[in-house]
Amino acid sequence: MPSEASLRCQVLVVGAGPSGGDLARRLALQGLDVVLVDRLADLSRSAFSSAALPIASMEAFGLPAEVVGSRWRQWQLIGPGTATRSWASPQPLGVVLDFAALRRWQADQSLRWGARVLLGLHACSSHQESERMVTLLRRSDGSTLRVTSDWTVDASGQARALLGDPPPAERPRDGLVRAAGLEWLLRVSPACWERWADRLSFCLGSDWVPQGYGWIFPMAPGVLKLGVCRLVDPQRQQPPLGGLITEVGRRLLDSDWDGDAFAVLDRHGGLVRSTIRRREPHQRGRLVGLGDAVSTANLLGGEGIRHALTSSAVLAPLLQQGVLRDYAPQLRRALGWRWSLSGRLARRTWLNLHGPRADGRLDQVLRGLETCRAEDLSALLFGYRFERYGLRAMPYLLGWS
Ligand SMILES: Cc1cc2nc3c(=O)[nH]c(=O)nc-3n(C[C@H](O)[C@H](O)[C@H](O)COP(=O)(O)OP(=O)(O)OC[C@H]3O[C@@H](n4cnc5c(N)ncnc54)[C@H](O)[C@@H]3O)c2cc1C
């Protein structure tokens, strides 16, 4: 007979991704009795995120050097076709995180501040009994754990394991938009590493990745991240991501692809799912959503770590006070109107990028950005400052021109 156990805590956090790990750390630091669980038995596994961040986020979110894979100070945009443009700064502009190290560090900090961290537990269901939440978790051997808590936080990412998908949108334009990504970790020769170190490189255009984009990021000396991502379009037949990533890798890495030093060290990937307007319920009674579970990921650049961390910074003090009335509006304010605009741009930009006409428009946008500084491009792509640097670009992106 599989065993049954139970425990009691103030806050149960389901999911030790960036949002859940950060929330557990913050609440434990404030002395709350927190339990953090994840279905993964080892947080080094399934490190699905390419994890590029602007440098300011390191300080803003109190992240330590040990979670950094490498730093970068250049943007390189390849395509449409063979056009290559780059923008360099003398200063580091950002980091590529070691996503597994980030999750391990957050869990470790939570533990050190007194939280209980339980791995290899899959949250199956939760319901409210009077003023308490009761959540049922299952291990792979079939044994179960019943957790009674004042609050349960669903930080399970796009899976939305406890909150479930948002109800069918009243307006179809705010349904869940899905992006699927695949990433390989590659060992390459020192000479190949040098060519891709220090920069974020993206390939853009329908001849590279229809309805999406590809990338190469530096992870650590001699190790690159190669990835492809695209919006899921039920109206079109889309080529398999496995074939696309191989093709993009061959084209970008050329002779290094079959070189002696070359090896695929890991393959991972996942889905990003977000509503564009973020009007879904953030809470059901004492069950609260966090991070990707309430659509904080932005689909323009498939970027969600910063926004997931923002959601925990907003939720932590509210949970401490036990008053969550203002959670959704405060989170909306913290993400800002630019977040929302860029989400809308994302859907138009990527879904329409499937032929020479769209490639031509994109090429014009990129040409308009050639005179920018690298810092300006960061402000555009991470700060969504379209009005400062992209006004000329916007009509094209929006399909008005
Ligand atoms: C291929 C790819 C590339 C990306 N690149 C970037 C990038 O460069 N920069 C960036 O900012 N963002 C990137 N993202 C997005 C980013 O990774 C996410 O937005 C971010 O991780 C969301 O954090 P989260 O904590 O909300 O959810 P997640 O990171 O998804 O964490 C959820 C956790 O919950 C656990 N879980 C799920 N279901 C259950 C359950 N039933 N029971 C228990 N545990 C459960 C999971 O194991 C996981 O650990 C990328 C995503 C993908 C897929």
C-alpha cells in the first residue's frame, strides 16, 4: 500500500522555477513557515530556459555571480537572408544565466532561511476547506503527501497545474498564445566559441525560422546554447522544431558543426503560454497564481524570468499581510503598459513572419535600427521602449505599412 503523509505550513509554493523559488526565499527570509515543492527530483534537470537577462536585473533581483553562465556586450542579428548586423558596447549589457544553477541557488537560499524544500513531488489537486487550502502531492512511487496551508501558490509555470487554464476568453483576442522552443547545449572548439562569445545572436526571417526566430548564446567557455522558438499557429502546418534547430545550427556554425570538438551535451525545451491582456483570474480563494501561471512571460522575445521575479516581488509583501485584493492590479502596474504593447506586437510580428513580404518589412525595420547604439537596442528589446527607438519600426511591426 503506498503511504500517506501530511504536513501543515503557512504557505505552500508549488513549483521551484524562478517565480516560486524567489517567493519561497523572500517569505522564508521574513520568517514565514514555507514549503517549496517541485515535481523534479533534481533541479539541475530540464533546464529549459536560455535565460538571457539585461545586466540591471542582476542587481534589481539580488542575483549572485554563481548563477551566471557568461556575460555579453553585443547584439548580433542575422537575417532575413544572409544580412548580418551587430551593435557592440564597451560595457557588459547582460548575462546568460545558468538556469539550473539559478533554480538550485533559490532553493538553497529558501532552505537556509528556514523553508522546507521537497523535490520529486507532483501536485495533483487542491481545494479549500474553510480558511485553509488542502493540496495533494504524489511521488513517483505512488506515495502521497497532503499539505494543509493558509495559502497555496501555483508557481508551476505554463502548466498551471492547480489554477488551470484561464476560462475561455470573452474576447477571442485574449486567448492563450503559445510559443514552443527547443534548445541544445553544444560543446564547440575554442575558435568557434570565440566567434560567438560576448554576444547575443539571433537569426530572424522566414528562411531561418518561419513564425519565430533562432539564437546562439554563450553559456560558458567552450559551450554555446543553440535554440529555436516560434509561435504555435493552428492555421498553418509548421515544420518540426527538431529539423529546424538542426538546419539553423548547420547554417550558423558551418564547418564547426561536424568538427572534432563538437558535441551536443543536452537537449531541452518547452512551451511558453501567455494571454496578451492578462485579464485572467490571479486567485481562486486561497489559491494564488504566480509567474508564467498568470501569463507574466512576454512572447516578443520569449522572455519570462525577469517578469516571473517581478511577480514574486509584488506578491511576497501582500502574502505577508494576508491581503491579496490588490495583487492583480499591482502586478499589472509593475509589468507596465510597455509589457502589454510588446505582447500584442509579438503575436502580430511572429505569426505574420512566414514569407518574403514579411521578411522585407522586417529587413526595413532592422535597417532603421542600424544607427542605434547597442544600449538603445537593449532599451528597445528589454525595456520595450518602442516610442524612443522604434517609432519608425512600429507601423511595420503592426502591419500598418
Ligand atoms: C526554450 C525556452 C527558452 C527561454 N528563454 C528565455 C530567456 O532567454 N530569457 C527569459 O527571461 N525567459 C526565457 N524563457 C521563459 C522562462 O524560462 C519562463 O518564463 C520562466 O522560467 C517562468 O518562471 P516560472 O517560475 O513562472 O515557471 P517555470 O520556470 O516554468 O517553473 C515551474 C516549475 O514548476 C514545476 N511544476 C510544474 N508542474 C508541477 C506540478 N504539477 N507539481 C509540482 N511541480 C510542478 C516545474 O518542474 C518547474 O520547475 C524561455 C523558455 C523556453 C521554453
